[in-house]
Amino acid sequence: MRAEDPPTDRYIPRGKQYWREEPASIFYARTTGIWQTVWLEPVAPSYLDHLRITPRIDGSVQAELTIVNSGQFQFVTATITASGRKLASSMSLADGSKAHIALQLSEPALWSPDSPNLYDITFELHGPSGLLDAVDSYFGFRSVTAQDGKILLNGDPIYLKTVLDQGYWPESNLTPPSDEAIQEDIRIARQMGFNGVRKHQKVEDPRYLYWADKMGLIVSGEMANAYLFDVNAVDRLTREWIEVLRRDYNHPCILIWVPVNESWGVPNLLDSRQQAHLKALYYLTRSIDDTRLVIDNDGWQHTEATDLFAIHDYTRTGEEFYRRFENIARDGVPLPLYGKMYMAPGCRYNGSPIFLSEFGGVGYAAPEDINDLPKGSWGYSGIEGKEDEALMRIRGLYQAIAKIPQIAGICYTQLYDVEQEINGLLTYDRRPKFDIRLIQQINSLLG
């Protein structure tokens, strides 16, 4: 068995990995080889192959188990515990390769960034000869919905204060160097006043999602996109996206799914096939997972098939930003930017909450770092030469956003520098450029 990843093929999902040899513009160095953990394990003729756990905030838990079944009579049990204390248990007969099991808790503790409550659950597969297999897992009770222009977590409004996270490290590209490095990224994001991250053009390592579950961080999960459109691109992205949804379904931290960013892979939405593909990805995602919000095309050219109206805007100053957006309540949607319309051809705004899912991009490098910057370093909305000037621009953008109640959440670009992009709040090696307390104070202007 082998895997091939042609580096110049722009019809395969590749995200920010550049098809040219050297990083440039918004694209980064390619990662080659196996970049997430793989393992082999011995199994019996019958074993538990996959778990899908769906908790609801009323305390009900539905679990679907996929079983490799040797053909004998089998049944499964499930036991929920917290801090070692048994809270509920149930059992169900296996139906060939499937088993469904239901449990109920009264007054469940809900998961949120401020209270990341998790429950342990153990599944056991039994046959005539006794225990055949056992799997330990966990879950969190939470719900996310969109209503009346707001995002609701567990039925209550929440203002999304997220930060763009490319998921790159200087020593290992797409591969997290350690669990400690993952935890530190989450910890510092929370310290700066963010309650979530938008993982950008990368299907993140499950270890990151595990720590986001445990430490309390909202995640917007995004597919790495192709750049060009044909039948093969449709097949590749759809198959891989289904695998992503299956693998990461159980993580309570993920509140949003993003199959497409900025029309990557569907560059001509006047083409009815490309627009159909965009809508199909939304409906496919919702058919697999009805517990999360789905953005059809993050940034612009939305169809009516989206749960959030996610827009990207790198207006340079707060004054300019407010002039562009102050009439949003009257007009419904903001003015187009960079020649891109916020609606796909023939589509109309569906009234979904407005999520400013990219803004800021203020570039800054401390004097001691200037000589070590990569060639062609840049920031999305320009570079400031002084720390106080950079902070003033960031604060001005937040102050403008705070005056526009129609915006239900934000995503600041970005958490840390990546290669030639120096618009991070941290350097690429994760040193803060600004006093973390000042960033926290700026974030407190919202929500």
C-alpha cells in the first residue's frame, strides 16, 4: 500500500500548502510524509470499530456503534461515569455490524468554554464466551443554534471571540511538536480573551481537539480545500470531508463546520455545477451532523444554504470599517470588498447571523526581530513600525465592531506569525508581541 500526493496538483485538497517550492503570499511550505499519528493494534475476530455519540442537553445520549462481527450472538453495554462515579448504564443487542444504545442523565452539567464539563463513557462488546472488546471514550452535553441574528450555546446567546489559527509550527509544519505545545496555544488564546479558534484550511490533529474539549475552547473545523474544479476534485473533497465528519463528530469543542473557504475549489460560481457542489456540501454536512452550524463558503459568495453569514474584511482602520458597516441593519449585508460579492450569483441573503470570520491582520515585528524576518514578510492590512501604533489599530477595529450589534462574532487574524505572514499576536515561535493583558482588555470590548 502507498499514498501519493503530487505537490503541484491543484485539484486535490491541500489547504495552505503551496504547490511551488518556496512559500509566498498566503501559502506555506509543504508538509511531506505522515504528519499525524498512526498505529497498528491487534484485534479479536469481533471488535468495536467506531463510536458515534450524540448527547442532547436534555440529558439523553444516543450512541451508534459499528462492530466487526464474527457472526456470533453479541450485545453491547455502555456505562457513563464522572470522577469515577457511575451515573448511568444500558445495554443493547447487536444487529449484525451495528448496535444502538440509549442512556439518560438527569440535570447534566453542560459543556462550554467557561465550564468544559465532560463525562466518561465505557463501551463493552460481549459474546457467548464473555467480554470481547472494550473502548473508553468521553463526551460533553452542549447545543449550538442560530436564531434571530444570534448564536446560541446551550440556548443562551454567546458572542464568538475567535482567532485564526493556521495550525503550523516552525519546527514541524503541520505536525504539533508535543501535547504541551498544543496546550500552550490553547492556554494563551484563552488568556488573551478569545473563547475559540478558527482552524484554517487544515483538518487538525485529534490531540488538539482533545485538549480543546478538556480546556474549554470553541473550534471551527475547516476542510483543506483544492483550488481548481473538476469531477476529480469533487470526488476527492467529498470523500475526504465525509471522513473528517466521521472522525471528529464526537468532539464537543467543534461548533462550526466549514467545507469551503473563499470559493477555493469553486472559483467560478456562475458555473451551475460549482454552485451546486457548494450547496451539496452544505446539505451533505447537515445530513451527517445536525448538531452543529455549517458555513457554506466562508468569506464571501454565500448561497442561501448557510447557517452563518461569514464575511472577511481587512479594512485598515476602525473608522473605515464603521463607515462600511454602519448601514448593515438597513441594507442587510455589507458592501462588497476586493471585487468579491458577499452573495453567489442568483442567491439572496437568508438572514443568518453575521460572523466576521476574518479581520485585522495588523502586521508588526519587534525591533529585535526585524533582521530575522523571512523575505517578503507582510500583513493583511499593512505593517506598523511601532507596538503602540499596532495596538491602536487593533483597538480601533474592535471599537468599531462593538458599535455594530448585527455582528454576532469575530475571528481576528491571527494568533501567531506563520513564515512570511507577520500579522500574528505572537511570533512564529509563540513569543507574545504585545502585553497579553492589553489584548484581553481589547477582547472585552465585545460581547
